[in-house]
Amino acid sequence: METKKSKFDPSHTLVFLQKTDKEYVKFKDKFSKHGLAFKHARYIFFDVPELKKSGYYTKEHLTFIEAHEVAHSVLRHTKTSKYTEAEADFLAVLLCDDAGFNKSARLGKREFSSRNGISFNAFQKKHQDSVLKKIKR
């Protein structure tokens, strides 16, 4: 098991779980429910074998996933919905852009529509003000 601090918010710890880690079995159900990565408190857990299998174990993907999970914290999301996932994707693109992770930001924009049923630009036009208000509280 590898751990490191988030490059977006050092109060978050990234945990990369492999099948060989004894903890992996405990988290397998969580990954089945939440996907290839999920956040719990200030920890972000990554399912390394499944990320590799699906082709998402690249620097750009991992950075975007990390930004997405940190965005959930920044936006104070407590429940998952289609809209909160879109908000997290939107803010993740902005976080990646602001931090200079341009390839990850482009990836997030490119995948936005297939993940959220709306283009990044359309979401930005319609919801940017409300999303940004949430982080300025």
C-alpha cells in the first residue's frame, strides 16, 4: 500500500491499494459501490488493479481523479447524486488548470459529457456561479 499527500490539499491522504495489500479485501465492496476511487473523510482510496485494467492508471487520470475527490470536500458534498458528481468534475477541471496540470484538465473536459450528460462548456455556462459561490463561503 502506497500513501502520499494530495497535491491539491495536503490535508488529504491518497491511498493506493493493490490486491496484495491485506486492506484491499476490506475495501473491495466500497470500490464496487463507488467506483475506481472514493473519498472517506480526508482519505482518497484508489483501486490500483482496476485502474490499471481499465487503462486509467496514468498520471493524467490519477491527477484528475484526485482533484475530483478533493472537489467533493471543497464543495462539502455529503451525498452522491448526478449533479454533485458533475460539480466535482467541473471543479476538478478548474483545480487542475489552476495547478498547471493542463493534460488532466483537458482530460476532464473531454470526458465531461460522457460522464455527466452535458458538455463542460454548457455546465460552466449554466452552473459556474453557483459552484463558485459554494467555495467562497
